[in-house]
Amino acid sequence: MIEDTNSNATLNTNMTKVKGMEDGMSIHGYVTVVKNAGTDNEEIICKDKPNLLTNSGRDWMHTQVYTYAAAATTNGAYFIGLSSDTATPAVGNTLLASEITTGGLERASGSTTHGAGTNSTQIQKTFTSSATHTAVVKAALFNQLAVGGTMAHINTFTSVTLQPSDTLQVTWTVTLG
């Protein structure tokens, strides 16, 4: 829908507003976590669980999309962190409590897939455990590889224990509108 609005008569300009999203639409997405994906002992930990967009993640997205910067100073939110923290995620979360930083489950960049003309992006990473990890239960998306940065999305999944050489595939699907 295109709306024409007369703007500031002294400037004698017309502004055109293009509405691409319907009222009530929002950024949303899902996370899927699979242990030992593609093997005989594959286990789906959670599938298509709605994610939680944090306040800082929302603010960061607005800045990335709507604010001009001569030189980009941040990355997209495609770095996946894992945690054993059992607290319920909240929109005010800014860090991933008890983030795992060793044993093959440290924060890593995910592969991103976005088809031209589509409204979704997938970010996926398969982690390979090099140690025993008990109660891995949470994943988050960040805009930097090092611990810290802006946490854009966070979600929990059923607790899983990983032995050395077990894999954990995390897939985030984010949809705009």
C-alpha cells in the first residue's frame, strides 16, 4: 500500500510512505537443536521452538537497518553461543549466563542462508563436543565471536548431555514480518 502525504508546505515536498509490513507483524523466528544430526543415534532436542528477541537485540536491529554508518562497526548476529544456565530467558537479558567457552562448544559463527525475495534467514552451526558437557540447555545469537557483544536472540531447549565426539546442531530461523 502506498500513501501520499503532503509534508511541510514551506518545503513544498511530497513524501511517499510505503507500507511493507501489515499492522501487528513482527520479527519472529524459531530454534531447532539436534544431537548427533545425520547419524543413526540422531536425537531431536527441540524443533521450531519460538525464539525470544531481546530488548538489546531489537535496538541493535533497528540501528543496523535504519541508522547510517560510514563504516560498519558491527557484524550481523550470526555467532551462536551455548549455555548450561537454566534461568528462563527474558527480553532484558544482555548476556548468556554460564556461557560454555571450552570443549568444542565455545561460541562460533554459524552458516547463514537467505534466499533472495524471501522473508527468512537461517543461521546454523553443528558443534562437535571434545569434552563431556552436562545439561546444555540454552542457545543465543550474538553479533561478535568473543564473549560479549549484543545478544539478539535467546532460547532454551531440553537439557542434553554430550560426550566427546557427540554433535549438537543448532538452527535459528528468523523471519521479518
